[in-house]
Amino acid sequence: MVYLLAAIAASTLFALGLKVSENRGYNRVGVAFANYATGAFLAFLWWVGPWCAGRGEMAGETLGYGVLGGAAWVGGLITLMVSTRENGVALTAGISRLALLVTIACCILFWGESLGWIEGVGVLLALAAILLMGVPASRREGRTSGWGILLLLLVLFTQGAAQIILKVFEGSGGERELTAFFLVMFATGALLTGLVLPLYGRPLRRRELGFGALLGLPNLYSGAFLVLALQEMRGTIAFPAVNAGTLFLLVLAGLLFWRERAGRAGVAGLALTVLALVLIKGAELIRELLEVVP
């Protein structure tokens, strides 16, 4: 439970940083590059330190998973940017949130995970909450082209893959090389975004590099805490809980700091998130209570 809450907190800090970056009009790719480079540097310092359980260790399997993870994260970023330009923010954001269904389906199909009826209801409520809290204020007009539909499918795939690779690594039993995994993943992300950066067409300012570097720490730990949480609970529970919990805190932050309006859908989403997390994490206690009640 501690790792799950830590993953939600780190993910929220990272997402809030991205929101500030967007509001300031920073270079997205530049911020991402600095974020990945800083995360890789921090992971390297930890990997070579005497406090690291797997100091200096890196199996070929860990290297491969790290490269795939970095490619998936950068692929998710690029497809989001291109799809937003082609299909608009509303449609792209909605599809990216539905990627959680891909993650849950993979956990059930490939890892044989199952859900009790109480957890199942909680997961469904979490999905509903994510969609409700993500209801945009505006809608894109016009039709989506064939290229736009392909981009939406790529968004769905890359966003799901970015989470699934964490589950794949956790399932491989390579917890001892967790730091090495994130070192390779963030280094791959830095390399790929560095290659894309000259193509983005916007000059990179020093303040953007500095701000992106600040985001490296919460982004690194959001992934690490999620992997540790996956060691304690099923992916069908951990992924919806982290996604819903993070979005819950983001909506609250928008209300408090940016004076954003949640609307009826947003308020309903907040309420459903609380109920979903209670059902997901309190399932065992609820079952015991139901058995006691005549």
C-alpha cells in the first residue's frame, strides 16, 4: 500500500510539472529530453553506489526490457503530440485514458490475473471516474481522417505498452536490477528525444532544460514505485488505482491552484475515485463484513 501511494504521489508531481510546462509554453521535446537525461543520471549514481542491492549488475534481459521501455515511453509522447495536432486534445486525451483497458486486458490474458467481484466493481468505477474527470470543456469539430484514426490506434497501443513493460519487467523476477532497468530506460528515452529534438523546429532555452531536469526525479520514482507496488498486488488493481488516484489529485490541484471548474462530470469522477479506491483496497475487509452480516 505504501508503494502504491508513493507511485500516485510521484506521478502527480510529474504530471503537475508537465502542466506548468505546458502553461508556460515550454518546448515539449526539450523538457522531455532533460527529464530523461536527469533520470538516467540519477539512476546511474544509484546503480554504482554501495547502497544499491544490484550494484553494477545488468543482465541482457534487463538491458532489453529497459530499451523497450524507453522506446515505448518516447513513442507514447510522440504519438500524443502528433495526434493532438491532427485530432485535437479532447479525442486524443480520451483515447489515451482508454489505454488502461489494454493494460488490464494484458494482465488478465498473459499473467492469468483475476478479480473478485468487489475489486471488479472498484476497477469499473475507477475506469468510469477516469473518463468522467477527463471530460474536456471543448470538443473538436469535423471528421477524423484515416491518418487520424491510425494515430489514435497508435496512441492506444503506445500508452498501454508504456505501462505493460513495467509489468513485464516485474514478472521477470529482476527486482535486484530495478535501478539498472530504469537507467537503461531513461537513457534510451534521452537518446531518442535527443534525436527528435532538432526536428521539432523550436529553439531550446536554458530554463526549459532546467525545468525538465527538475521533473526527472518524480518521473523516475513514479515508475520505480509502481514496479514495487506490482510486487505487492495484481496489475489489474495497481494500474487502475494509480491512474485514478493520480487523476483525482490532478483535478483537485486544478481546482485549488488554477481555479479550474470540475463541472458535474468532474465532481462525479472525484466521488467515484474515492469509492473505487475503497473497494479496491478494502475488498478483503468488505468480504469479512459481508460474511458476518446475517
